[in-house]
Amino acid sequence: MTTDIYQKLGEHLSKLGMGFPLRDDLIEILRENFTPQEAEIALAIPTKPIPLEPVPVDEIMKGLKIPRDEAVRIMESLAEKGLLYAGTTSSGETGYALHQAGFGFPQTFFWQGKDTPHGRKMAMLTAKYFNRKVTRESFCPSDTKPYRYIPVGQSLEPGLQAVFPHHMMDSVIEQAEVFAVCHCSCRIAYALNGRGCEHPTEVCMKFNDMARYVIERGFGREITKQEALEIVKKSEEAGLVHFVDNTEGDIQHNCNCCGCACWNVGSIKRRKIPRDVLMAVYFVRETDEDECTGCGECVEACPVDALEMDGDFPRVDTDWCIGCGVCATVCPSDAVRIVLRPDRSGDLPASTFRELHEKIQQEKKQAR
């Protein structure tokens, strides 16, 4: 019976818009974290809602036979442990939702930056589970990509900044109402698996609904808008890559990634998954050869190894360049230009977070 309930829960989670491919490794993770009763309750939570959309308790209770008070107590416990999302429904009550890939699972194990026996075990199990194939299925569920890279602010010409303000971190932060910061789950898990990375960890920002959740449940700390801008600056100085939800507004989170540990930049750097399969990339780098001194600093700084020296000038591999602009931060002669990809308009696939994930769900449904 115990094995059956975890198998059922794994199948249930695989049906989410940002779902989890069913594998024995996933079942092992579920078994380590849910009791059979907790798994039964998770099975009663619908898979149709988009990420971060809480389901009213009354709707969840339709699939349960235990008393309402007992069910709420267990769901609260699961939310405290980071195994369910909790937020306010449209009617103003507390509701619950299943975590979706990239939106709490497996991130909640690592957001606090703690080194615990359970954290080390989850780091090992999630690294085993999220192999190349599973990562591709989880984070690339449709043609529309859930995430995009944002270039370093100084790397875009003022004209592009004016036309495409949604491709600026300052604009993302200006639109947000609530701010929180957590530790980078990728780098914390990387360290717990005994690997080294010198980049800062407390640079993973959450906004609005996601920020409220991590603040309320203690997975992150609340920060001000000014502190958020300072984290952007700190991340750029450390050579980290900005990525956010692939939508114009209502952005819920910003990760600042490295090629050492992070699931997206690292996968591209190691050529595990093609860039355009994994992420939305709207810009690429060009070199002004009249200004370039051939120093090679940008080649060393590129987080995805998309640059190499070709004689006196750096050559860009435009199939792998992510247009992050990190190379511009180290160029001593202002020879780097981050330009709009000729095959991209710069327009985003959705205006809001909801619109984005409804589109992803529809594409995923059509592909079945």
C-alpha cells in the first residue's frame, strides 16, 4: 500500500503544467518526505492550477474523507516543511497548491542555506533525479519557455533599453511590490554534494506572491527595493547571470546563476541541453573590432564558454551565447555589444505570469 500511494503521487505530480517526470528516483524523494497520509492529502490537490495558485480548502476536501480540521493541520505542516505552497485565494482564505518544477520543488530544501543531514540527502537524491533527460522534460515542457535571461544593464545600448524596458532588471524590480531573498538552491545543493563554488549564495530573489510565501514560511527574508537593486549590482560584479519568468510583468522570481552549479547556465555551459530548448534567449553578443584590444578578458568571463580567441579577436558561438552581457562588465575598451537576435523580435510570449503558464499548459496538453 505504501509503495502504491507514492507511485500514485508521482503520477499526480507528473500531470502538473511544470510537472515532474515519473521516475523511481522521484518516488524515492517522495517516500523520504511524505508519510502515507500526507501523500493521500497531496493527491487530493488538483494539478490544473498554474504555479503559485492556491486551491481553496473546500475544493481539496472533495477528494478526502478525513475531518477538515485534520486535513488543514496536515497541509499547514506540509507547507511549513516546504512540501506544499500556501497562499491567499481569490476569496481571501488560505489555500494550498502542489509545488511545481522551479517553483518550490526541490528549492525549498535549500533556500535557507542550511547544512543538515536531510538537506545533504535531498541534495544527493535531487542531483540523481534531475539528470539531463528529466531536466529537459521538467523545465522545457512546451515551445514557450517559462524562463528567460536578462542582460546586464550596462551591456544594452540606451535605445534598446528604451524600446525593451522589460529586458532590464531595474524595470523588473520597479514593478514588484514585495521583495524577498533566499539562498541559491543550485549552489547550496552543489556544496552539500561536496563540490565547490565561490559565487555568493544569498542572491535568489522572490517577488510578490512568491516573496510572501518564502517570508511567511521562513525560507527567505524580506528585503527592501533598494536592497534588491543592491543584490542585482552584487550579482553583476560576481559575474552571475540574471534569469526571470518569461513574461513582461508580474514576475515572481529572479535567480542569479553561475556556470558552476546552476541547472540552466551549467547545462548550457556543459552542452547538455541546447540553449534554445532550455531557455528563452532574446539577445546575443557582438564585438566592435575597431575598439577591441584582443585582451581575452571576455573569453575568461563567459559563463557558458561561448567565446574563444580567433587570432586577435574573440569569436562568438551564436548557437550557445545567452546574451547575458557578463562579458561587457570586464571589457576594458567598451568593445562588447549586446544586440537583439535577428530571429527574435524582443517581444515576450505573455504579459502576465498567469497568461504565460496557461499558454504552457495548453501547449503541453496539445503535445500529448
